[in-house]
Amino acid sequence: MRDRRNDRTLGWRMHPIWRGIGFLFLILVPIIAYFLTGMVLDYIASQPSTELAEMLQSVNPQNLLYLQIVITVLLSVLLYLILTVFGSLVYNLMGGRENEELVSRIGSQRKRY
């Protein structure tokens, strides 16, 4: 049986489930941002007599696609930032790295040292 303290020299390893969830967010966040962008642009266009609505209606359809892509990228970055901050808060509230060894031993019969 390998000693756990020797694993510390290899660095901290994330659980594969969390990597899978991160990959899922990597796929879903841009899709969510794209649909949010469509909803925002439709909402702006439906507002009567606003400067943004008039400007949006005068835009060429090809340029509208570029506008939607730029807003999608900005919303994606914003959503990733929100998820990162939220994840960090939850991680720190749950104990973070200081309770990593303790959490990994829950349910096992091994002693602490």
C-alpha cells in the first residue's frame, strides 16, 4: 500500500467527476450565452422608440450576426466568471485544501497518521 504523503510531491489532483462537470460547463456556457444573446437582442428590438432599438434595426443582417457573436463571447466570459466565483466560495466554505485529507478519509478505516 502506497503512503499518501508521497502523493503530495506529485501535486493535487482533481477528482474526475469535477473535471467532467467542468467540461460540461465548457460546452454548455457558450450555448446558454448564445441563446441569452438572442433573447436580449429581441428584447431590445421590441422596445419602442429607444436609441438602441433604432440602431439595432438599422444594422445589416450580416453585421447583426457579428454583433451576436461578440455579445455571446462577452456573456460567456461573464458567466464563467460568475461560476468561478461561486465555485470558489463554495469550495472555501466547505473547507478547501485544509480539509482535503480529512474528506478523503471519510468512510475509510485508515487512521489519520
